[in-house]
Amino acid sequence: MHYLKLPLVALLALFSHSVTANGLVCAGEVETLSYHADSQLMIKLSSMNTPVFFCSPDNQWVVNGTAYKTSPQACQAMYSTFLAAKMAGKPVANMYFDGDQVPASCNGWSSWAKANIRHYLVN
């Protein structure tokens, strides 16, 4: 009978792990791009209520609640893309945010929230 307990315990451990990370897709025009010391960039789309920290041009960007990471080079490329979209008046069709501080809706961000951007599309 003891040989049945081990698989049962392993199965319970597998299903008891909770996932706290959130994911959200927002869209809209880039309203705000900003730099904040200590080397962090922020973005606000027209569908969002407040700017969000999304990467660092100097350090690898890691936020709690997601395995995704953003390198400094990817951050610089994203910033350039978002600045070009803002200057051209082109909306971001989809921006995928991940992490523990990501809200349930695009207008529900807390001030000074941090998120990872894992995908975006500018048409």
C-alpha cells in the first residue's frame, strides 16, 4: 500500500503549485515614453491609466511572475520602435504584458508598476 502514496503525494504537489503571474494585452497610441532613474524606461499607451516600467537600457530586465527577460539591447530596440510609432502616430495593435504587477485590465495599472513586454505589434 505504501507504493501508492508516493505517486499520490507527487501528484498533489504538482497541482498545489499556484501561478500568481498575470498576462494582459493592451493596444493604442504611445502617449508617454519616459526615462526614470535608475536606468528604467516607462511607457503609457492610450488605453492605459498610468505609465509602466518595461525595461532597462543598461541591465537585463527581470520582473517577478514571469520567466521572460529583456536584454539591454532588446530594450533599446523596443524604445526606438515605440518612439518611431509615437512620432509617426502609429498605434500599437497588441502589446503583451507579463508579471505579478500586471492588472486585469489596461486601465487598472498601479502607479510605479513593473512588467515585461514579451510581444508587441505596430502596423
